Amino acid sequence: MRGGTAASLDLATDCLVGRARELDEVHGRLSDPGGPRLLLVRGERGVGRTALVRAVAERLRTEGTSVLAVGCVPGDGDRPLVLALRLVMALEEHRSATGRQQPAKAVAAALRAAEQRDGTVLAALLRAALERSAPVVVALDDLQHADAGSLAVLHGTDFARVPPGVRLLASAAQTGGRTAGGSVDQLAGAEWARTVVLSRPGPEDTTALVARRLQATPDTSLARRVRELTRGLPGAVDALLTEWTRQGAVRVADGHAFVGVRTPTPVLPDGDRYLRALEALGEPGRAVAGALSILWPLGRPAAELIARSTGLSADAVDDGIRHLVDAEVVEELPGPDGDTARGWTFAIPLTAHAVRERLGPLERSRLSATAVEALWADQDAAGTRYSGSPPGVALLDETEAVAYLADRIADAGALVDRDRAVTDLTAAAKWRYPDSGGRGLLRWCRAAGNLTERPADRVSTLQRYAKAAYQVGDFRTARTIAESMLRNLADVLSPLALQDTANVFTAATGNDEDWGALTRLATAQWWDELGLPPLVTVTGRALALSQLERWQEALDLLARTEHVWATDVRAGVKPSYFRAVAEMALGRPELFRASLALTEASYLGADHVHALATTMFDELLSARDLHTAEALLTAQGITADALAPRSLFLWRHLQGRWDEALEPARWMLANNQTRTPVADGCVIPARTAAVLLARGRPTSARRLVDSVRHSGEGPREYSLDAVAAEVRRTLGDLTGAERILRRGLEAADTGGHVVGLDELWASLAEIHAETGRTGEAVTCLARLERISGLTGGGRSRLRYLLASARVLRQDSPGAAREHLREAVELARSRSQPFETATTLVAAATADAGPAALLNEAYELFGGIGAALPRFHTRAAMRAAGIAVPGRRQATTENEELLGTLIAEGLTNRRIAGVLRLSEDAVANRLSRLFARTGLRSRTEVVTAVLTGGARSRAIVSPRG
């Protein structure tokens, strides 16, 4: 699963997502004896006219109706009467195939008439062919390409004399068609014709189309980008996905599709339908389109700027814009009065991008400079020039105004005032921060660096560039820039700036999972060779040791060098925090808790405070301290939209909002960004695997854990050990689970690590209790109690209470019940749904609370989509004589969970162990599943689950 797999594209069949109403309408009208003789399907280029016509034709054929397909192609408009000739030939061939008549004579006459351009004769031949061919439906595709003569012949046909069994089903663009003697509009206006107009699909239908094409659920970011670039037009969606998948840019992780970090918008190839339409216009349309692709957001003034920058006359620009509108390449945006256009926009942003990318670099720079100068002039006139906030500009798309100006500055380069450009780019970068998707921040910082001439100023732009690269996950770039600065600019940067750079460099190396390099950074030798100030060396080494989880070494280093880093508040922030985390990891959390007050915030910049606060937030969530983490966000005024994907995952996971949590988790998996800068760097894949397990996917959970493990150098993986052992326990392999737990605990002993080991000791104690080794279980409890006392954390205490209740159940039932009652109270106070539900079930099944606790747990498990423990809770409720609400829903959930387990590759025996049933019971449930769904084999069940079939609503969650 790690890194995802490249998505494939399914374009084999026409996709009519969201067209059920139109499909039924067209089919119904054609099937109605009193319906129209011509039904014309219209809509803009790429809206799906052809797909709808084909789908209707296929439905009619399956009902026994004869359907003839006759298409038009570009260039037919210059071939007089060619469509009329094709119609006669198709109809006569159809008659011949049915054994009614040999077509040679009629076809020969039609050929002569077409050669002689005799529309009258050809019209008579067509009418006769129609009259003799009933019943038949003739499907005419892309009628906008038809020649005027043929359209006139069709318009002049007296359909009152044609048998009612003859119908025409045609598709045509919303605009276009011929006007010299015949046009699509004239044909549509005939008394015997009706028109159905296809509108653009809505957001939900567009997302469904993407899912169908990729055979995977698109994440929110991918779905949004597709909608933004295509405006939902199926043809544009297919063009976009074709290019992205060809490049391998769309990745699939856990059945969900993602666009990789910093994936650029692809450029459509020359043969694309949208570019062909533009190419057909010739000049000045193409020149105007090129300039408009840069200048359109400026609104109506764009026309004057195009004339000024291209040398075209105002009339030529107006003509070019009009032709672009007529060709559906550009849309006119009406002004307030409804008459005067306030500007123009490309009908499909993907086309605008393709046109813009085809501009030469000089032309693009020159047009961008024109835009920048115009916007700066407006700012100067309005007195809104930059004054410490993002530069505001008036554009058609106000939501992207700052980004538009920054992008144009980046393209204009040295053609505009450098100092003002750098100022605006820097402001835009601060406005966009944080930018985890890399949609501008990195590019603007790079452009600012290229435009900065003074060495002293260039240093600060390089720093921003390195931080931006780290922020968006381009760790390799961040490492390269930061290391270059450390090696080459040490005499220019201040000690604090060097310290900051060293921090970025070391953190990026760890996040890049280059453990060999990180191990070298943990040595004094590597830093000494650069001749850096002691403050920088200490900071870099301490961070490297921390990322390698060599906590005691980090503490020893910081203790020896406290006189170096503790002399200044700003210099001491990072070393102090590293010390606090190391102390916490070793079971001494006092310093870390004190650091949450962020007393040094007033000495730090806003970006620094945000980074430090969110790192603390992640650390608290890693320790499952939800309330303290949320209080920290509130105190610092940080909202969810300012959080990185890792923070959102950890937060939503503890809140029980698992569907929301899994989206950033899959995104991080697809982009190889699962490392977390906290004491437990593996917490994200570990908790993602735990969710998969709770949703009945043990095989997927195991594969995920295996995919993110590293070998050789690097930090230990306690959280991965904990969930891997839980997978083995779920599958009934207690021996394998014990082996994994002991391996993790032995590794912890070598480094003195404490935080996170409560999960391992608790699980090991429970395994010993299950296997009757009470003495060993008690020993584990003692270690667990010690950890709970050291950390003082609610999670450790809760794990101790639950494990001890399991161990003491036989010999000290009273003490076990008391522990469970305390556990229930503690779990409720922590407000974490999965944790609370698990505790409630433990208490209810051990007589430490009323059986009604099972009802509450059942609802909690259902709310988060924990299908497997919900199934077990359902069984416990029945055993306790408690009615399970929603019998039909329970049956459906059972079937979906069974289907999920089968899709996981589990045998009936394994499934029986997971569900705690007999093999015969599983076999009976599988038989009932086949009977109710119509599925005939395990293979069909797997297919239904993996494709989101009617009996399996989603891949991750049986709830959908």
C-alpha cells in the first residue's frame, strides 16, 4: 500500500453517470407512437451527447428495434450532400439485410445525385428509402458537422408521409451547424422535431464519473481539482484523467485515488477535441486565445491589453473573441446591465491551461508582465499598494486574486520591478502558508529567490524556499537548499538563522527516511567539518538523535551543552523542546507539560509559533490526550484549516470521525508522507491499520504495517508492533502476537523508551491471561502499572485498568469489577468513541456495569464504522438477552462484513476465528449471502466488494 499504485483508466465503455433522467426521456419519446419523428440531443462539446445516443440505441436494440448508426465527422461540411448520401446507403443496406430488396439501383442513383449536387433527387431517394425501411431508428451523431445541403434535405422531408415507425435520433453541439441553405437550428425547429439539452453534470455526478473511470473512490482534493479544471464536462474529465494516468500521477491507496503532491495540471495533446476546435478557427482567434489565457481574469480591460500586447487592432481582437465564443472555447460573462460583457472566461479551464502552456516563454513572460503592470497601476491608483498584508487586486475570480498576481509575477520574472515583485511574492507565500498541497507556496518562494539580487536579501529568500519545500513535503529539495546554505553561507547567516536552517535540514532528512544520513548527522564529526557555531551543531545533533529515538544520548548532549543554547530565549526554544520530548519518551513528562504554555511565543515569529504548537498538538494526539490537544489549539487560535494532513488524521481519529481521518491518511500513504515528527514517528500508519482491522480488514492492516516497516538503521516501531500483534490476535495467532510484542519490548529496553509501551505490555498481559499463564500476566501488569505511574497519562491508566481486569477476573473478580468501573468513568471523561465503546463492552461482559452499556457501545461502534467490534457487540447483546435494534440493518451489516472478510482472502476457518463462530456457522451465512444477493461464488463476492457492488457499499467501510 505504501506509496500507492498507479491508477489505470477504464474508457472501454461509455459512461452515463447522472444521465438516467435524460436516458429515460429520450428512450420514452422514441418508444411513444405519437412521439416526435426527430429527437435532437444537444449540448456543448464533451457533455456526453454521443454517449447518450449510443446508450439509447443499445437499449432499443435489446428491445428488438432496428437501429442504424450514421455519423458525421469534421470536414463533412465541405462535402455537399454527403450525409444525405450516407443515409440512403445505410437505409438501403438495411433493407437488403432484411431480404426486402437489392439496394444497388437506389444506391447508384443516390451516388449520381450526390456527384451532380442534385438535392431534389437525393431528397426523393431519401424519402423513399425512409418509407420502405420502417420500422427503424436512425442515429445521427455529431450533426453539427453535416453539410448544409443534407440538413436542408432533412428539413424539407415531409415526415407526414413517412411511416410512424421511422424515427431519427440525432446529436449536435449546442452551437454550430450550417447556415447556407440548411442548419441544425432550422432542423430543430421543425414541427415534427423535439430537442433535449444536456447540461453539465453536477459535483456529485462528476465525482461518480471519476470513480467509475479510475475504479477507485477519488479523494476530496482529486475530485475538487477535476471539477475545477473540467467544470464537470465528461469529455474534459476523460481528457484530464487520460493525461494524468498516462504520467502515473494518479495513485491509488486502499481503494481511493489521489493526485500526487505538487502534481501539475497536464497539457492536453494537439489532437484533443478542445484544441482541435481552437485550431480550426485560425487567426486572429488563436492569437487572441493565447493572450486571453493569461489576461482573462482582468475582465473587460483584457481586450484592450490584448490589442496592446499583440499588435492586433481593437476590431481584430473583438472578432477573435466573438469567434472563440461562437466556437464554445470561451464564454462571455454578462455584466450587471445584461448587455455589456464584464469579461470572458474559457469554457473549460483545462483548455486555458493547455493554451497558456503552448505559449513561448518570452510571450508568456511579456503577457504576464502586462497583467502585473496593469494590476499594480490599479493598486497605485486606489492607494492599496502592499502594506504588510497580501496585495489585493480586483479580478473576475476574487477568491484567487492573490494567487493570480503571484503567478503572473513568477512568470514575468525580470520584466517587472524586482523589489516590488519580491515583496508581493513574499506576502503571497505568507498568505498561502501552510500549503500542504503545494499549490503555490513553493513556486512563489522559488521565484522570489530568482528575482532577489542583493546577497543579504537572497539569503532570506533561500530560507523561505527551504521551509516552503519542507512544508509541502518536498523533503529532497528542502535538504538540498538547507545543506547548501550551511556549507556556503555560514559567514553570512546569523547563528539563529543557521540554527533554523540546521533544523530544517535535519528534519527533512528524517522525513525523507534517509536513516544512514540521519545517523551521520547525529555525530559531532559531520557538523565540525562545516565549522558551524556550537549552537547550530548542538541543535542539529540533538534533533537527529531524537528522530532516531536515541533519547538518552540526546539528553546527555543537551545537558553538556546547556551553556551553549540556554543563553538566549530564541536560541533555546528548539533544544528545550527536544529535551522535553526526550524526557517524556523516557517516562518523565513534566518538562513537556510545562512547555505547552508556550511562554516564549512572544519572542518568536508567527510561523515559528504555529510550527511549534502544531508539533505539540501532534505529540499530544500521539499520546491520545485529546482534551489537552484541543485546549492547546484553542489557546493558540489555530483552526482545522491551518493543520497539516497528519494533524487532521490524528485529531479526527481520536474524535471517532474515522471516515474523515482516513482521507488524509490515504493521501499520506499515496505520497509516502506518513512519518510524524513526534516521539512515535509510525503513529499514522499504525492507527490507519488499526482502523482497517476494526472495519474487518486484517489482511489489509497487516500489509500496510509490513509496507511501512524499515530495516537496519532507523527508529524503533512500537506502535506498528502493537497493531501487528493485534492483527495476529484477531486471526487467532496468539503465539505470533506474543513474538511480535516481545520483539518490540526488547528493542525498547535497549533505549530506555517508555511512552507507547503501555499498549505492548497490556496486550502481552491479556495474551498470557487468555493462555492461562497468570504469573507472567501479573508480571506484565506490574510493568504496565509502573509506566502508568511514570507518565501519568489517562491512556496508560485505562490500559492498565482493562488489562488488570482481564488478568484478575478469575482470582479476584471483585477487584476486576472495581477496575472496570473506574475504567468506564475514565473512558467517558476522555471522550474518545472507540476507546469508550471498547471499555463499555469490557465492563458489561464482566458484570461490572449494566448490560445496557452494550447498547451504548453498539451505537458508538456504528457511528465510527467499526464493523468488527460492532458484530461482536451484537453477539454479546443477544447473549445477554438484549434486543438488537434494526434487524434488517443488522442482517445487511453481517453480510457486508462477511463479504469484506472474504475479499481479504480469509478462508472459512479464518473467518470463523475472526467472528468467533464455528466453521459451519460461517458456511451457512455464506450460503444465505449467495441466496440473498444472487452472487454465485467467493470470486463474485470479492468483485462486488472491490467494485462497490450493490451488497458492498465501500472498500474501507461496510457502512459506506
